[in-house]
Amino acid sequence: MIFKDINKPIDKRLEPVKDLEFVITDDMKETLFQMLTLQQLLNSESLSKRERKMIEKQKQELLDKFRTKLQQLNPTQTMIVRTFLSGKKN
């Protein structure tokens, strides 16, 4: 994405990839909810340094799990999006 495009509505910037359909399983949805819950915990200021580090690690593990499953179930779509995003940086 080019920086000058940042003020365009999101639908205009993503026009080339807006019709892609992704397979998202119930397990993947659950993983997303878990990541959101962990992020809310991280936003809390009452965590110790140790707790924060542990939660960040859990969140990263969930993110890795989600990415892996997304790529496994949607290899063509992820390749198209990666190509689109890498071309927009130039």
C-alpha cells in the first residue's frame, strides 16, 4: 500500500482483492476470539511483567496457529493477497 493511499476509503484500496473468498473454520474463529481476549488482557495496565510476557507468548502461538491454518486452507488466496500487498509497496 502506498502511503498516499491511506486516506482513501478501505474499499477503494482493496478493490483488486475484495472478491476473494477464504475458508474460515469454526476452530479458526475460536482462535480469533482467544487472541482478542488476550489482547484485551494485554491492554490492561494491571499485569506484571511476567504475566504480560506469558500472555504475549500465548497470543503469538495462537497467531501462528491461525496463520498456518489460513495458509493451508487458502493457498491460492493467500498467494494473491501477498502478491497484491508486495506490489503496492513499490
